[in-house]
Amino acid sequence: MGKGKSHDPKDGKRKEKAKMRLKRNIGYVDGVSFIIGSIVGAGIFVSPTGVLKHSLLNVGVALTIWTASGLVSLMGSLCYAELGTALPFSGGEYSHIKRGLGSLPAFVFIWTSTFTKPASNAARALLFAEYATQPFYGICPAPEVLKKCLALAVLWSLGILNGCSVKMAAWVQTVFTLLKMMTLSVIAIGGIVLVGGRKESLARFEDAFSSEIPNASQIAEAFFQGLYAYGGWWSLNYMAEEMKNPSRNIPLTVMTAVPAVIVFYLLVNISYLTVLTPKEIVSSVAVAVTWADRVIPSVAWIIPLSVAVSIFGALNSSMFTLGRLSYAGSQSGHLPVLISMLNVHSCTPAPAMIFSTTIASIFIIPSDLITLTNYFGFSAWLMIGLTCASLIVLRYREPHLHRPYKVFLPVPFVMVAMSSFLVLAPIVWSPNLQYVYAFLFMLGSLIVYLPFIHFKLHFPFLDKITCHLQLLLEVSPADESTESKCE
């Protein structure tokens, strides 16, 4: 790499090997930051009330459900760790479902994700804009136009950042994850310090299971809320192709990040319950703000700021992974070929980032569209179930596949059963016509799949458009031999 080695005979081999591909720039610390950053969004600060509400204000049941939800998330992430180390490709669930179950289920996944994941990013951007603008407007609501403009600005800033430099995106993620963990630490330590001096708080935990016990459906609903709060544990597999030493770092990262979130979630909930009664928590619009008003009133403004920081970090992580999903889908021929091309200077999937950010921007402008995607919640667990099923299929179909890490085989069976329950339960308990529309939308992928993927229908004029865009964006197909400047 030094200047004095320009005549080294090995340079010829280096140039031969210099190919356009994603570079392994993400280390252990970056991986931990991405997982924690994906899981911890606004929920733990704003509304950890769902679990307590459906637990009928039973403190013991609520804390048990928080723990159980974390353990289910850990089991799922260990299943993903096996797949990520055996098949270290970009695309996460998409790549695993395609390898284990075939092209059609994988296409249904990417068809659904192409709309639901950008909508989720749009919702996060709008929520960030709301918290970022609120301090300037006090009790008055901020103008909708301002919030939408700020949301678009944040989306495109992160889109450009992720499209220009993986290292910079990882650095931003690490910084914002540290900031949000510092805030959670303040809340957790504040609760631990206070619990020793409050007899009523100690009594609340001593009689944790003394109040009414919820029935099975209420426990299931609380469980839904808990699992939603841990959503994002699957994010690491989307960047497996960019992990340094993935066979070591993927399992290690998962086993560090998910248990850390479980511990922090429990400590923060204990802290809330130390300062506030269960009724106060359930009735609070933003629990962390109410907690701060009681404990640190002089600097209570730091909590809304921390929520905005937390959302920003989660949005950065989500946009990073979504770009990799689009990239993987295009590489497999399920999305236009341009999307799988890499920038010749930075080796980043810039077209994939532009594609996913544009779709998210469309959802922001008429934000009512975001509410439509609420009914696709079941699809996330459907895809998790299919991914764990892929693990089981590959264990039997490809027994000799090199697996640096192997999860205990009953674990994916438990995850498949859990996913089936989480998909069917909301539809059975509260049937709604919107679920039918969501399911029909997923089936609508066949209208695109059959002509364009199965029968490979192709329009020649698209090649000219692709060529012009390729020159404009300075991108090249991945794995094409080139003397690129990528490090």
C-alpha cells in the first residue's frame, strides 16, 4: 500500500484481484452498535406502557414478559448467527430464504419489504422531526410542513452518508449508540439509587405478583408489545458480507448486543417503576419525560433530545440495512440491475441507497400512507419464520455446508412455532379487512414475478436508461474486474 512499493511484482496480482465488491469494513464494535442502534429506538423512552397495560399493571408479570421477549429475540438472533456465518452475504433474511426455500418466497419477501421497510423509515424520520422541533414550539404543535421538510432532510442526509462511506456510516452509528446508551444508563442508575431510599418502591417489587394475573390472551398481547420493542435484532445479517471475520464476529456480536439490551430494558423499566406508579406509567404520554420531571427537573429537557438522538441512530441503522437488501435483491435479478451496482470510488451500493431513500420520501409526503403499512406487522414474523425454516431445511439438505457456528437444533423449531403464532394470533383475535388487503398485496408479487423473473421478460430500452444512469452515478456492476480505488 506504501508509495515505495509501486514496482512490487505482487502489484499485478493485486490489480487482478481488485474487484468491485462490498469491502469488509465493519468490525465487532460497529456490529454491536448496529444491533443495539436498530433495537433501541424511541419506544423505551416514550411508551413502554403496552407490556404493563396488558399485564393488568402486574409488575412481576410485566418484568417477566420483558425478559421472555428478550430471550425469544436472543434465540432468533442465534438462528440468524448460524445462517450469517454459513452464508455471509448481504440481504439478511432475503438471501437465506432464497437459498433454503427458493426464488418465489424470496421474491415475496423483497416485494413486501420494498414498501414496508421504507414506510417504517419514513415514520421514524417524521417522529424524529416531531421531537427535534417540539422544544422550539413549547406546548404548541409544530407545523406539518416543517416536520415533513426536516424528515426529508434527515432521510436524504443519511441516505447520502450511507451511499458515500461505509466507515463514516459505521462511525455515526457508534457515536449515536453510545449517546443513547448513556441516556439509558442515567435512567437505570437513577432508579437503582432511588430504590434503596423509597419504602413504597421496595414494596412495589416485594409484592410484584400480588395484583390481578392477566389471562392468556392478555399475556399474548403483552408479549406482542415486548417483542416489538426488541425488533431489529435481525439487522446484522444484512451486512454479513461487510463484516470482518464474520465466522467469529457475527456470533460474538449477537451474544454481546442482545443480552446487553435485555439488561438495559429491565433496569430502565425498574427505574420507571421506582419513581412512578404503574397507573402513572400507563397514563403517561412519554414515560421518560415524566420520570425526568420527577428526578432531574432542572435538566428534564435532555430526554426529548435523547429521544431524537435515539431515533436518528435507529434510522441510520435501518437505512444501512435496507440499502443492502435492495442490493442483494438486484444481484439475484429480483430488482433492476442498476441497484446492485457499486460506486467506483467508494465501493458502496449508492444506487440501492438512492432507490430505498426515494421510496421512503414518497411515504413522507402523503404520510397517511404509513398507516396502511401497520397491517403488514404480521409479515415481519412470517419472514422470520420462513428464515428459521430455511435454517432447518439447509441442515438436512446441505449437511456438509461449512457452519462456523451451529445453534442448538430445537431453537429454530421453537422460533418457527413462535412465528406461526405471532402471524395468526392478531388475524384470529381481531380480524380486519385490512389484513386481507395486506395478504393480497403480498400475493400480487406473482403478477410481477411470473413475467419478469420466471419468464425473464425484458425491454431493450431499459438497457439504454441503465447505461446513462450508470455513467451519471459513476457505478459499476459488482465483482467486475477493475482497477478501482476501493480500499
